[in-house]
Amino acid sequence: MRPKVVFLDLDGTLVEFCIDYVGARSEALNLLETYGLRERLGLTIEDSIFHMDREVKRYMLERGEPRLYEDIHSRLEAILDRYELRAADATRLLPNVKETLRELKGMGLRLILFTADGDKAMNTIVERTGIRDFFDLLISRGSSMEVKPHPRHICEAVTLAGSKPEEIILVGDSVADIVSGKIINAVTVGVLTGLGSREQLVEAEADYVIDSVAELPAIIRRISMGEPNRLKVTQPKPSHTSS
């Protein structure tokens, strides 16, 4: 089936990834320590704030303390929003993004922005960089911490978009993006401009791995022409070493 919809990640895919997630996690851990939850839940700097929130929710609901969870949730969300907004004010478009989005629209594709950012950061970025009008729909994490690769995020996104999974191509720089695409059995394209390495994206079974979104129109044309056996991961460019 010819692709009709492209879900595009934001940070690391269309714009530079410059969120100080280590700083955000450190502040979140300090907050949880004041509640005696950091060690009790075994949380470390390797855990995302999304994971921290889910663990706190599970623990507090098991103890019958939903109001305390809501208080902690709102404080974690405030930390995340602050770091995201700081990054949103500084981040820049990656090379050739506007040209690529314009080309994709010219191909008759619907473009859906699909990001784990909150509304404030997402809207700040698309307005600052001038890419809002390329998108038919903008989908953030909303007020939930159940973000990609959590199934809720991608399934709700597909419902909002009114799309059939077999018509979707999902593009992103992280393993979470690729896993989200696999959940709905969409075609997945990993890009090497953000968090994920080629090895990580290949291991996550991305259908394609490309250097940047600038290569995306050519990939989609190949799909539309009926490339057999679904998509195959592109091979790394040969390296040239001096003797």
C-alpha cells in the first residue's frame, strides 16, 4: 500500500537534541529523595523522568495514596517542562529540514508531529523554527508520562490522526521511536541525527536507517514503487581512512 501519512519525531530528528536530561533527572531524583522514594524504588540517573513517574504512580496507588501521587506527578512534570522549555528556546533546525518537509507535502503526504515533549516546548519549537504549517496535526505527550515507547502514546496518536497503521511511516532518532512504530506494525525509519546510534536502531529492527531526514523522500518513493520484502536497512556508508 502506498504510504499516506508520516509521523515525525521532533528532538534529534527535525531539531537539535539539546535537552539537559541528566540535569532534569538529577533534580527529579532529589525531589523523590525528599519523599523517601529514590532508594525505595531503586531509581537512578539512568532512569527517565517518565519511568520515575510511572514507578511512583504504581507505588502510591498500591498504598492507596492517589493524592500524594498527583502532587509528585505535578512537580515532576514542572521539572520536565522547565528543562524542555529551556532547550526549546535554544534549539535549531537540523540541516535541510524545511526543504524536506516541503518536498514531503508536495508528495501529497499528511505529516504528523509525534513528540514526547510537552505542549509548551513543542509549540515553542514549531513556532520559533517556522515549521508549524507543514503539519496536519501536532501530538505531544499532553499531561501523561506514558510516552513512547509506551503503547498508549502511539495508539492514541494513530486514533487522533485517523490513520491506518499500514499507511504510516514513523520516523525518529531513538529506539523508543522505532519500538512505537513496531507496536502498530508501521514502516519505521531511524535517523542518525539524535540519540540513537546505527547499531541501536538496527537492533531495534528499524526498516531503514538514514543519515538525516533529507533522505526520507527518496525512501518513500522506493516504498511507493513497491519495493519487495518490505524495507531493508540501508548499509553504512563506507569509511575512508588515510594511510
